[in-house]
Amino acid sequence: MFDTRICRLLGIEYPIIQGGMAWVATHELAVAVSEAGGLGIIAAGNAPPDVIREEIINFKKKSQKPFGVNIMLMSPFAEDIVGIICEERVPVVTTGAGNPGKYIDKFKKHRIKVIPVVPTVSLAKRLERIGVDAVIAEGTEAGGHIGELTTMALVPQIVDAVDIPVIAAGGIGDGRGFLAALSLGAEGVQMGTRFVCSTECTAHDNYKEMIVKSKDRDAVVTGRSTGRPVRVLKNNFAKEYLELEKKGTPFEELESLGAGRLRLAVKEGEVTVGSVMAGQIAGLIKDIKPCRKIIEDIVKEAELMLKNIASLKGGVFFE
Ligand code: TUI
């Protein structure tokens, strides 16, 4: 029922892609998502190239399904990661936190599908012109490093501006969000926070539990003053960071305060003093379940909603 150009482009069953979350998106999570019919992604984050090569090899040992690697373009190793992706013949690349323009030719030569995250219409158009296969329109509801526009406003504007398929991201966590994204003209969704709360995700249980316990306003944005806005769950670290920003603390000082905090939360479970990156949809997530069940539930819910909409009579929606 949800067979879109994204399914055909990537060779997947459902147009559901897992976000490329630094430290969180290991090969274990990617294998689980790909085996469940979506597209699993290994996140390179700031990790050194050898670590990512090992992750790719481990994925291939466990699954024959399509998968991708996310390159965080602010990483000092971004260029080396590009080389490894080409050598290892990774089928799909997603990018974030920058413009991947200078790498597109190389990926195309290696027949690797490239799908950048774009926060604006202008970047989507520019990247379409130089040959990317699709774009991920990520709204400000997302976790981690974010743009300004909401998913609701960004997705239809990018859909109207380009001919390549658009994947919606930011604020999507269930069948309603999935169907809403398709209604906006997207041909797939990318979800991060929802997949953190999966049994296969290797993030510390404290991290998952903090998302499950969070409420609607618990995801806040640090780094607005530095020009690097990052959405995290409110905790001692976020409060201290926001206080220092209010006082006009210099960029370098804030950067060094944030260094290593994501690893601390994801790997050590230090969710009070670490950086717990998550999107605004965190408040909707109430359980930790297998990736297969996450995907099945979304597809079933969306199918049911479509049937209900089709039987809408005289303005009565749900009877
Ligand atoms: O990249 C993300 N989310 C991330 S990356 C990340 S790693 C990190 N760790 C610690 C501190 C800060 C970051 C955590 N979360 N999402 C995709 C995304 N890409 N959001 C926004 C963008 C983006 C921004 C500007 C994409 C392109 C862009 O282009 C600017 C240009 O040069 O045209």
C-alpha cells in the first residue's frame, strides 16, 4: 500500500528510514531496521574511519539487506569516511550538518545512492541539480543538530521545488505522523527518536527510559547563541548550558563544555550530565519494542487511518 519511489530506489519494503544518530546508530540497530523492511543506517558521527569500516563489515556479516551510512559533515574524518564508503560499496549514503556537494561526483562514480538532509528549499534545489537521488527534509522538531523550519512547513515547499523523491523527518513517531508526511507529498519518512526506543538499539537503558518518561516540552534547544542549535532533553547539562548562553559565554567555552557529552549519555547512561539528544516527538513514545514491531505498528495504523478516511461520511470521522 505504501510502495513509493523511495522503496524502488532503495530496494526496501516500507519507505521508512532510520535516522543517522551519532553513537546510537550502530550496525545492530541498522541490521534490525533493514531486516524489518526499512532502511537501516550506520552513523559515522565523529568516529574514526577504522571504527566505521568495522561497523560496515559487521552489518554485511549479519544481513544481506540494503543499508546506508550517515556522514556527519562537521566531522574531521568526513573525507576519510567518504573513501571507506566507496571502498566498501555501501549502497546508500545520507549526510547531515552541512552541504555534501563536493562528494557527489565520487559517490555517483561508485553508483552509491546519495540522500542528504536539507533544512531549506534552496539547498534541496542546488543538490538536485548536481545529481542527488532524493532529499531528507528535516524539520526543527528533530533531535540533535537542527534547522529552523517545521516539518509541516518545510516538506511541502521542498516537494513543490524538486522532482526527486522527498523523505520527511522531524516529529514523526507513529502511523499518524507517517501518513501526515505522505499527505504533505513526502514519499518516505526518517525517524530517529522512535528507533532509539527499540530493543535492538545499543544505547544505554537510561537514555531510552529518559525518552519514554519525557513529556511534550522536555526537548529543548541549546546552542542557539552559537549558531549550532541542538535539540536535547532537559537535564542538568542542558540547564547549565542554557544559563551560560544567557550570560553570553564565548563560543569556544560552550563548545568545550559540550564535548564528549553525547557519548557520556548514550554509552555510559549518564543522562543527568550528558547530552540526551532527542526530538520533540519524545513525549509521544511510551514503550521500547523491537524495530519490526515499530515498523509494523506504523504501517498498520496508517492503513487503518486511510480506510477510515475513505469511509468518511457526512463529516463523521471516527464512529
Ligand atoms: O545532522 C543532523 N543532526 C545531528 S548531527 C549531530 S553530531 C553533533 N554532536 C554534537 C554537537 C553537535 C552535533 C547531532 N545531530 N541532522 C541533519 C541536519 N542537517 N540538520 C540540519 C542539517 C543541515 C544544516 C545545514 C544540513 C545542511 C546544511 O547546509 C548548510 C550549508 O552549508 O548549505
